[in-house]
Amino acid sequence: MEGIKPFSWQTSLLTSLFCWFIYLLLDDLDAKRFVSVFGWFFLIVGVDWVLLLQERATAKTDKEFNIPIFDLKFRLSPWISGALTCLAFYSLDFLIYTFRDTLVAWPLFSAAIGAFPKFLKPGPTLKVPDDVGVRQDLVTLVLLAILYSCWFQFTFFVQDLLQQYPSLLADDFDRSQFVVRTNRQTIPTTNGVVILDNAEAAIRSKLNGRSWVNVQRWLRNIDEQVPSLNQQIKADTFGNPPRVGEAGLWQFDANYTDVSPEDVLNLQAIWSGPSSKANGYILEKTCFISQAPVQITPAPASSGQSYQMTCQSVTSISEAVNFGRDERWDEG
């Protein structure tokens, strides 16, 4: 402890350490919060102080790093102090309440800490920088901080968007200027596939136990069944109420054709949300339905249905995004 001056970065860090020690000894939450304010304050001051001394030593050796293009001298201390300040506010639950807010605010706090000394003169009193170069650097620093903050905010916005509209992940981002797919081997499938699978299961459930005549009658009136089926399928796919926002952008439709020897039931999942395609896309599953053959011998417990229903794989009427049935996505 010898040689440490009362007014130095060592004293500031030791004071911070002492505050955190007191913090651990306290039980009252308000008292702990009060002491932690001083702990964070002296920690930020001490860290910024020692980094500033190192930067001045580096400046004397002409080893400063300049940001390319902008010709702006890079200073590490404001960014570290800004990070500590954001963490302090986050820890104290003041102004910053989430980790996302911490990252978004970090560049702005760093720019403010880096710019503040430029507005001080001995006294200390406030001043407006007279040097044109200093003012240009300040403007560049603030603009860069705003840009970085917007990048963080935009990243979180895209993440939230994809959580609410997961089918967008199955789309093609080749023409996007700001979203890049890093792993092209694990492209998710669109929820339209799940909708069609649930539609098939729902229709089988509706037809089970009916006679062949009633099966055909129900299928011939499929247009009247679509609204209720649409609600049921969306509830099965997205939950009730829906867990994601894209539920309202999917529509289910079906059409039935009575032909011989097998009736044809076409199930469609229609996407009307954002897409790289001009008018969205439509996925389709075709099912063939026929009367079940008469059982001469007793049938197993799992059989006994009056109809047979065979559904093909999901296909696309229009050009569609990845729906998990295209072999191109399976190529090495």
C-alpha cells in the first residue's frame, strides 16, 4: 500500500473494492443498493483513469491506432468505461432494464464519456471546442456511436421478427442487403408443411366412424367446413391464442373432386406474408380417397374404416421457399 497517492486510480479501485466488501456484509436491500452505487462509481473512475494514463503513454510513442476511412483516433478507455456504466445501470435497474438495452446504450454512453473531456477546461469549467479538427472528431464519434447502437437495435429487431414469423427463415435471403444466411445446410421448413399435416390429421378425425355415404357427403360440402377447419388447424399449429404473429398470415383452403376410381382432395396452405416471391406462395397436399374394400374376415382393431385415404408429399403450386420436400436442400 506504500506509495499510493490519495488522489490516484489505485485509491479509486481500492475504494470500490471496499464498497463491494461492505455490500457483501449488508442484508438490507436498500442499503446494499446505496453502497453498490459507490462501488460502481469508483470502479468506473479507477478503470477509466488507468486506461487514460496508458493512452497518454501510448500517444507519446506515436503508436495510436486510427480508425480507417474516418481518420479518427481510437481510444479504448471510453468504450470500457461505457460498458461498465451500462452494466452499472443495468445492475441498479436504473434507465437500463434488459441486457438488450445494455448493448444498445453501450455505444452512446461510450461516445458521451469520450466526448465529455473535450468540453472541459481547467477550473474546471465548460467550454466549446475551438479546434476544427476536434469538433470533426466529435461529430464522427457521435455518428459512429449512433450507427453501432442502431446495428444492435436492428439485430434484436430482426431476431424478434423471426421469432414471431418463423416461416421467414425458410425464405431466400440472397437479395437481402442486411440479412445473411450463415449455414445453408440447415434451412428450416416453412410452417405451411405443419399446417397441411395438421389439416390431414383433422380431416381424418372428422371422417373416422362415418359411413362411406356420409364421408362423400361431408367431402362434397368441404367448402362449408373450411372456416371451422381453418380455426382448428391454426390452433393445432400455433396454439390458442397463437404463440406467434404469423398465424394470421396463413390461410387454409381445400377443394374436393368426385372422380373415379378415387376421389381427390386438395389441401392448400396459402402464405400472404412477407416473402421474396411477389405474391407469396401456396403449398399443396393431394389426398386420394376411396371406399374401403369389404372385409371378409374379422379386421384388426385398428381398421374397420369405411374409406381409404392416401396423401402425397407436400408440393408447391407457385414458386415457394423451402418446404422440406425439395431434394436440392439435401445436396451436400
